Amino acid sequence: MIMSIVALCFIAILIIKPSFAESVSETGALLSGSGTLHDPTLERSARAEGFIKQMQMTKKETDTLRMQSHDRRLKRIAHSEECRKQMRKENRDSLFSTMLNCLRGDLMFNLDTLRKERSFVEKASGVPDLVQQASLSAIDALSDAITAVIDGIDTGVYASVAELTEAKKNLMEHYRSPYWTAMTRLRTERLQTWIAHLLVQANPILASVSEESGALLKIFEICLTQEEKTLNAASAADDRTSAEAELAHAHTALAACIRAFLPAPSQEVALPNEEAVSSSSAPTLPRRLLIHQRK
């Protein structure tokens, strides 16, 4: 069923994985920097345990957040367009006042989004505690900084375009950038948990069917495993740009994995962004891959 495949869409509502050094032993199992042998299958099972149940418990809140995010995005676009119109009409003496008001409105939209996002991250499934706390801390720091700028606008702290520009630069370098980094890692972590869940589903099926019957599922498993490695690279990336590039690559490749098993090869498959995500459907293996389980 097409909707089942799209639901499987490793919908990352968000996020990180602590980087750790890994090497591969002769048996193919992962070997940590401390030399401890790890079984990828057991690690995936541990990661995926309780994921779907927790996701379903927060379904209503997640769906509400998705709708609210859509509404806020439209309002913010309208606000920006109106501000551009106003600034084109203002003369030199009144332009700065309009700039302050427009920035204040934009920051209020930011603040509202961050409050809603914080509520989601607090209950996000598939994310380790340390990653979750790092994201919450980044959200709180950015929220406090935005509030300080809004208070500064209200009390007349900024007296020139240069001072306003400096405040925006400070927000970007010290608060927005760390926030984006944390949320990229959060989305990466969550996407890894989706993949772990699907691979856990696939293992018992592959073990119970012949090599010929399970060929299609094996290809799908290999595709998922490859993008699991891509996400590991995203988690270990030293800078946000590299992490975002690896995450984007994984999203595109995973869509291709899914597209390969769609009844109509030409049909578009788009992985929704984090603001458009709903957890209304648990991810499941495509029906074409599950059919041999009944034989």
C-alpha cells in the first residue's frame, strides 16, 4: 500500500547522535573506541524499543503542532511581505522605526515557534536523553536571547541601524547557529531510530524465508543499512554544514529506497520536513516486502 510506504517515510521531526569512534572487527560487528564488541542487531533493537508506542502516545500533540506550524508559517510570510511594502513607502526619518517594528514582529513569531517546538522536543520519541537535553538547552538559550532583543526594542535600547544589525549578528552567531546544530542532530537521531525500527522488522522475516523469496526485502535492508551509515557520518560531523548535508543526502536516498518499491515507479516520494510531520501512522515495511512472510 502506497500510504504505508509513505508513512514509513523516516519522518524526522527532529535530531542528534553523540559521535563516537567506531571500527569494524573481522566478524563485522562494531568495535567501540574502548574495544568493546557491539552487535548492531541488538543495538537497533534497544534503540527502537518503545519508539512506536511513545510516538503514538504523543500523536494528538504532534498533529496539533504540525497544523500550528503551518498556520504560523503563513502568518509570518504575510508579515514579511507587509513589512517590505511598508519600508518601501517610508522616508529616511521613519524607516528605522518601521525596521524595529518589523523585526519585533518577526522575533515574536520566532518565540512562539520555539515555545511550541520545546513542547514537542520534551516528548520526542527515538531520541537519547543527552541529545534531547542539548536541544532543549539550545531552544531555551535562543528564546532568552530573542526575548532580550524584544525588550531592548521596547525600551529604546537600539538607536541606530548599526546597533540593530549588531544585535541580529549576535543572535545568529551565538544562539541561532547552536540551535540549528542541535536540531540537526536531533533530526538525525530520530531518523536513525526510524531506520532501526524498520531493520528490526525485517530481520525475522529474512530469517524465515528462502534467499530467493527474501531477495526484494534483502535489497531494501541493504538500502536502509547504507543510509544508516550516512546518518552515522552526519552525527560525527564536526560542523553543522557537513551534518546538514549528510542528513539531506540520507533523506533523498531514503526516498529513493521507498520509490524503488512503489507500484508506480514514476510517482513522487517526498519526505516531509520537520514542521510538516505527523506521527499518525507507525512506520511499517512495504506490503510488497511483507508478502512472502505469509508463505
